[in-house]
Amino acid sequence: MSRTMSTEQASWFCDTFAKLVSNVGQSVLGKEQTIRLVLTALLTEGHVLLEDAPGTGKTMLARSLAATVKGTNSRIQFTPDLLPSDVTGITIYDQRTQSFEFHHGPIFANLVLADEINRASPKTQSALLEVMEEGRVTVDGTTYTQARPFMVIATQNPIEQAGTYRLPEAQLDRFLIKTSIGYPDRAATVALLTGSAQKDRSAALSPVITTEALAEMADLATGVHVDEAVLDYVAALCEATREAPETRLGVSVRGALAMVRAAKVWAAGQGRNYVLPDDIKELAPHVFTHRLVLDPEAEFTGATAAKVIDAVLREVPAPTRRGSEA
């Protein structure tokens, strides 16, 4: 069992979290909420799916995060002809040593940017499943363990449907958070245009934290207290999504666990060592929405996963008793 986070530790966590957000925000202007969500996923040791229009800064966000964390990073451009071995690596026979040698693929990095993931075939997409869920890769019967921290930031462009493959529900469920960056506001756009001579704004960023310290933060966040009433609230929300007439599949148990883990980091990032119902409400659109499978008839009449989550949040009463401080 993890030790309970103290008030002093929560304060340190909040200060460090703010420094990370600020550093990434130097190159991803005006998107503090999105940065906080992605950092929450990183410290929860989960993965992020960014769905947005082209040219909104998805790649820049991933690069900036990699520059902020003193670790390894890689980028995989998903295409229809990409093979699973192009992601995980391949075993090659070395004639000099007369033995087989494993060449690590780009998935073996702390931060992996999977660009346009829905352009690859389902077989290649499935190559990510084991490593995203279990933090390890099995090639030719040998298992290779990932280093900590490890996060996949996958992007997909919803308006480019030609030549794309729909992500299966099993893979969507393995993303902790799905969010979008969106276009910057007028002031941020002007600031970006002013610095247009600098092609890669993330190149100017300095590392703020080591991977070892980041792993310690992730371990520390597990000690945030979650009151039983808040846990019951999460369970009630998940049940409500399954019972909604618009859905075929609601939020899974994996989704409920993901919410609790993310809420702990979200609370610690705000200087608290306990989770509030408001944390759950704030995270629900990003943690729950992509896990729903809508009924086709309901979808045809205008139902969306976001509307279902909004309705569930309105209908399920939140606990009035505050989660006690630990």
C-alpha cells in the first residue's frame, strides 16, 4: 500500500506541477487546461489521444512535453503500410556473433508521439495494446520492459477520413484521456505569429525534471486520499452511462479505475491531498467520453457521447460530504 500524501508533499507537488505546466506553456500558448490534462496523464502513467484539426499544435505539445522532461522521446508516423515490427522492433541475426540481436523500435522511449494513429492497419494498432496497458513488449517470445515514465501521445485528424481505420473500442479504452487543443485565441495567435521565425518553439525549452523525479511524483500521487463517498460517486456515474438508452456500452471498470487514478493527480496538482467530487466532474468529459459506444439509432438522431456524459453528470447526485483530508 502507498503512504498517505502529507500536506507538505501536496504543496511541493503543486509547485512542481505548476513549473511543468509553465514550461510547456512557453511553446504551447494559451492552452493551460490541455497541458494540465496531458501532464495529469503522464503522472498517472496513462496515455493521451489528441483528436483535432491539422495544424493546431498537437505535435508541438508532445515535443514540448518531451523537452520539459529529461528523458527519451520518439515519433512514429503511422501510415497504411506501417508494420508492427516498425513499432516494437525486430530480431536480426548477427553473422559476426552468430546470435540473434533485438533492435529496439521507437516505442522504447519515455514519451512516444504516435502521429495519425488511425491511418495504420488494425494489426499495427494492436501492436501498441500490450505496451500501452502493461508497459512491456513481447517479440519472438522474449519480453522487454519499458522504462518509467512511459506515455503514448497519439493524434488523429477527424476530418481526414480517406484511408483511415476506426480505432477499436479495446484500444480507445486504453487511453486515459482524450482531449483536443483547438485553435488559439487572438492574443496567442498574434504571439505565435510574432515568433514565426522560430520554427520549433520546443527547441528553446530547458528540462525541468528528470524521469526519476517524475516517477517519484507519480508514486507520491497514489497516496492522495479518496473518500468512499467519492468512490461511490464514480461507480454511480459509470453505472449511469451503461444504463443510458443512447449507449450500447458504458464506461468499463478500467475506465472507473482510470478516473480514480487521474483524480488523485488532478487533486495533488492543485495542492490537495484528497479528491473532491468536483475533480471527478472536471475530468469526466476527458476520461469517460471516448469509452462510450453509442447505439446507432440514437447516434443517427443526434446523440453524442459528450451529451450522454453531460446528462449523467446532471442526473447523478454528487456527494455533499467533502472527502476528508488525510
